[in-house]
Amino acid sequence: MQYKPLELAFYQQPTLQLAQSLLGKLLVKETREGVASGWIVETEAYIGPGDRAAHSFGNRRTPRTEVMFGPAGITYTYVMHTHCLVNVVSGELGRPEAVLIRAIEPVDGIELMYFRREKVKKEKDLTNGPGKLTKALAITKEDYGHPLTQPPLYIAEGKQPQLILSGPRIGIDNSGEAKDYPWRFWVSENQYVSR
């Protein structure tokens, strides 16, 4: 399957808005083994310098966060525990913000996803979490800094969700008041949402 990547202009919207606009869009990864893709059904926004949960809190600039200071629409991958997580860089140049993609609903390459996530039995468990979806799509640290407007890793047009819900982000308990910000967004009643 060949899809058309979204234009750069799509990524140049405010981060909280982008986190919601990404819902229903198609995340695509092309590899030698084939194409794997899925509808984005859950995201989390991280608003850089003032957000204690963000890697770039206080404008912290490290080799890991460097890409966040660049233009919107770039891939920010990092490893947490043993999982690689994928984010969309957002915000203006010099404003390190990003949107974490937390869950997708599989579309293309489902057999390939089962092969990559060998112990998984149920389809809903293939991609219902940020570390699961990167394994299923073969998104790795090597994708760091890749422009999402071109293959092999990109986001394409999708389907508009009926209802978007929001609530606190997950797994950031040690981030003070930021742990309560309702900056997690998900497609209502979608079985692939992480929790």
C-alpha cells in the first residue's frame, strides 16, 4: 500500500490541537518485509519548557532532546526501559514540544505485526500501548530525526473520530502538578486504546 504523507503544514498547529488532530490519522512504516500501518487512536501532548513531564522541561537540551528544538513534523524516538517510543515533534522552532503516539488500530500488515510481536495472541494487544505499536511497526531509534512528511515512516490522511475524550497522561506520577494535566486524548470506545 502506498499512501500520501500529510503536508508539513498539518504539523504546524498548536501542540494540544495537534494531539487531537492526529487521532484517526494513519501511521505508516515501510520496511523490506512490507508495510505496516494503523489508525492513531491515542496520543499525549508534552508542552516543553513548562511541563514537568516533558523531557525538555526547563528547556533541558541534551543529545536525546535535541530534535525537539527543531521544526515540527520530525520524528522523536527514545528508549524507555526496553521499549522504543515514537513522538511527533510539535511547537515552533526553539520551543521543544511533542506528541507521544500511545496506541493505534492495525490496518495494513497485521500478519507482519503478529510476527514481530511473536507472543501476542489477540489483535487488540498488538498495538494498544506506545512500546507495543513501535515493535509491531518496526519503529526504532534509527527513525530519530526522520521527517514525517516522507517514507519510510510517515502519517497519512485518515478517518475523523466520532468522539474524542481527554484525561491525565499515564506513567508520569513523579511530575508534580503536570501529572494531572488532561493532555491525553483518545478515540472514545476504541478497543485499541491502552487503558
